[in-house]
Amino acid sequence: MTLTPLTLFSVSPWLIVLIVILVILIAGIIFLSVWGKKQQKKMDESQKEIEANSQNMTMLIIDKKRMPLKQAGLPAIVVESTPKLLRRSKVPIVKAKVGPRIMVLIADEKIYDLIPIKQEVKATVSGIYITRVRSLRGPALVAPPKQKFRQRLKNKVLQKMSKNDTNSKNTANTKKKK
């Protein structure tokens, strides 16, 4: 009897497939951990740069919205310097009056919900990026509680119903006056 490599290493096909999948998963995990560490280092460096260039400003918040970068009214150089895929994504935009000028700023995602509308705040700004907000007058800023999907739908229905009631009252009042 002669021994061939096939008879020595006869392994079932499902075991081979399982080993190949396992090797691919391990390689993927190693790649993601190395890539994640590099991205973390980049983020730490940019955060240090933002903190180094930050300054405190007192501003009156006029409006805040989430809108695409192109529609926000930011300077052209800001739009050109962002990657093409991110130009269409919605970013938190804040329109504020800083001194005599009205400026369009980008807020940090973490503090966007804390920013009050039509109030004066003290903010830490780095370029056109708002990193921190503190209340100038009045109570401390607290984020509103997140509403669940069902609660948001209920509020929308109630608003529409109240809007229809006021419209019907207004039309009834105008008919009586005639």
C-alpha cells in the first residue's frame, strides 16, 4: 500500500470550509484593530489641535438646524475641503450673532441638543466649530429627554389636530364678521 498526500490528510470538506472561514475572520479582526488604533491616534491629534485653537465667545443663538453642508451657507473653502461623500450628509448648523456679526457655525454632535434657541450663551469655539456651551444667564443647560418613536407620532397628531381646530375657528370667525 502506498501512501499519498490525500490519504494522509483526508479531511472532510465542511471542516476545510470552517477552517478557511475562521482564518478570514481572524485576519479581519486583526486588520480592524490595527486600523482602529490608527484612526484613534488621528482623532486624538485633531482633538488636541481643536483644544489648542479654541476661544470663548458670548453669542446669541438665532437658529439651529440639521442640514446638508452645501445648503448651510458656510464658506466655500469649508465645503471644498470636506470629502465628497460627506457633503450631502446632514450636520448640526447653528446660526448665531457674535458681536455685531451673524455667523454660521457647526456644532459638535454631543452638545447640539444642549444649545438653546434665542438665548445668550457662552461657547467655546475653534474656528467655525462649537465644542462646548454654557449658559450665560439663567439655569444650567440640560438636554431635553429623547422621545420614543410612538411619542413623536402622538405629538405630531396632536399638533395637527390643534392646528385644524384653530383653522376652523378662524374660518368661523371670518364668516360671522361678514
